[in-house]
Amino acid sequence: MIVNVQRKVKLEARGYAGFLAEALAAIDEAAGGEAAVAFVSDRRMRELNKLFRGKDATTDVLSFPHEPDEFEAMSSGFGRPEAETPPTDDQTLTTDNRQPTTAFLGDIVISAEQAARQAAEARLPLELEIKQLILHGLLHLCGYDHETDTGQMNTRELALRNKLGIE
């Protein structure tokens, strides 16, 4: 599911559904899983970043891994660690758990305004920047964390960008 709850940047949110499905299929740990993407304003992203990470600034992408309730975890055999500490990553929330699943992975929130600024700075089409942010968010939902690993997430992201044609 993809929703657009901001009005400042014109984009066709539903147009990213195909890419989301393609990216989910390309990531082994996400195969068969699902995720949701929401496009928000800088103001809303700043609120989320402050609420969940204590950082009073906007950011480009935040990932919120799904944590099944007790019944869901028992019935599906899928679960995440009960106690997670807030991430130190300056862009996303994540877990250390990299297990394949057929469950709902979580939510990815993208600031459309920040994505537009970054696209302009890098002289990329906005569509390409957004696809890169979706991929980045998905990797975080799968447990990757570029702040705590030794380059594995970056290496994996670059290989997936190549595979998905979003370099």
C-alpha cells in the first residue's frame, strides 16, 4: 500500500506500487513480505523524527518495522525481539533481525519535500530518488543498519540498485 498525505510535491504515489513489489521480490529477506509507504511533508517528518528518535529535524526516510502482537506471533511463527533500543541511525528505525518472512515487514515514511531537494541536489529525477529511498527503507525493515554494520548495507543497497536499475 502506498499513500500520499502531503500536498507540496506533486507525485503519483500509486505509481510506485510496482517498484515496491519488484524491490520486495529482489530482497531475499523480504521475499513474500509486504510493506507500506507513506509520503509526508517535512513538517510531519520532523514531528515523527522528534517523537521516535529525539531529533528535531526533518529527514528523508524513516522505517518502522512491524512488531506482531502476541497472537499474530504465535500463529505465524514470526516475531521480533521484544525489547528494542531506539536506533542511532540518522535516517531510519530498524532492528538487528534479518530473518526471511512472509509477514508484513512494516512502514516506510518518506518526506516528499526532502526527496525533492535531494533529487535536485544530485541532479536526479525525483522518481529515481524516491525509488532509492524506498529501497533504503526496505533494507532497514529487513534489519540492515548502516550505522552499526561495517558496510554490508551499503554494499547490498548498491548491488540492489544495479539489479533494479535505479543507479
